[in-house]
Amino acid sequence: MKARAGAALEERIALLAPSRRLRLALAEQAIARFAGSRPIRVLDAGSGDGLLSMELGKHHPDWSLVGVDLRHDLVEAASRRAVDRGLAQLSFQQADLTRPLPVSGFDVVMAVECLSEIPDDRAALAAMAGALAPGGLFVVQVPEQSWKPVLKSSAQVWREQVRHGYSAAGLTQALREAGLERIEVTPTYRTTAALAQEVRDRIKGRPLALRAAAFPAMAGAVRLERWGLTGGRASALFAIARRGVRD
């Protein structure tokens, strides 16, 4: 029982990482606004450990969610977590995002952690757009190409990146090339949230009690960002787009 409680707390701490929490909040807000009160099908492209999909599944039990990722070990681990949590509407599959996906017809496709990690991002965007139903919503967040850490001693690159990021114009062009339209790009992840993430990165190997004590500050940084009570250069771009009804 103690081990299970510790594992659950570790998962909550992982979700509370400011960068991840902000991506989840922005994506959920955009998707919920699009869905209204109707049940929808959502594809989490590059789902990784599956925690984002599971949070959406817990908050929206009438949504059907599928997570896809290239790494088989992550897919298996995410599948076990979904079963353990009784999230019957959530499943995970292994898939190469640069090839046509084995699942399609989704109301929403979200790619909020993966695009800067994929060498052939144009092929990935084409595959993701192809998995959308006509009129479907595409949600993406990427690093902004000129981002720098707040603290000079922090990492100068994002995890597993193959490119440093995108400009707003470059991201818009890539989405258009994938056949998406009605594109809206918003700068996000400014100094308050970015600084909180860098502090979190410094303490992530420290005792669990210390990291748990940082919960309020981590959550507060994201709330300030969402309320617009932050400043400084944006380190990320959040975008939504639609697949045309005529392809």
C-alpha cells in the first residue's frame, strides 16, 4: 500500500511539472471548447508515458482517447496505467508518426510534446492531419525557436530535440503544408512558468518530501501564466488548426 501511494505521488509530481501542466491546461481548454457537450474521439500523437491522455480521460469520461508512440516500452507502460486506473475509454498503440497512422477519423489530434523531437516533422504533420476527420481540430505546442533558459546554468536544449524550435511563421507554414487551415498561433510559456520548470528540474532527483512541498509553487506558476500575470519572452508556441471539410 505504501509503495502504491508513493508511486501515485510520483505520478502527480510528474504531472505538476510546469511545462507539462501548462501544455495540458491549454490543450484541454481548446479541445473542450471545440467539443462542447458532445462525446469526441481524441488522438494523442507522441503520447509517451500517457499521463496527458490519462488526465484528459479522468476529466472527460465521455471522450474516447487513443495514444500512439514509437516506443513500445512506453506504450506498454501507459496501457498498464490506463487499466490500473479503470480508464476503459483510453487505449495505446505503437505507431511511427512519420507514416500513415493505423487509426483515423478523429475529431481531435493533439501533438503537444513531440514535434521538435521528430526529424521528418513534415511527414509527421501530414500523418497527423490525415488522421483527422474533415473539420477536425489539430492542437500542437512546440518550443519557440529563439527560446533561452531563464537561468544561465539551466539546459540550453529541450529534451530529445532534433531542432531548437519553430518561429510562428514557420509553424504556420508547416501546418498549411499539411493541409490544415484556420490556424491560430499563440506565444506561451513565459518567464514565470519557465523559471518554475527550471527550478523543478533542479530538485527532481531530491527526496520526495521536498518535491511534494514544491507542489503549490509549481501549480501557482502555471495559474499565473494562464491568467496572463507573467512577462518576458515566450519560450513556446501553442497552435490550433482545422482540417478542411474538402480535401
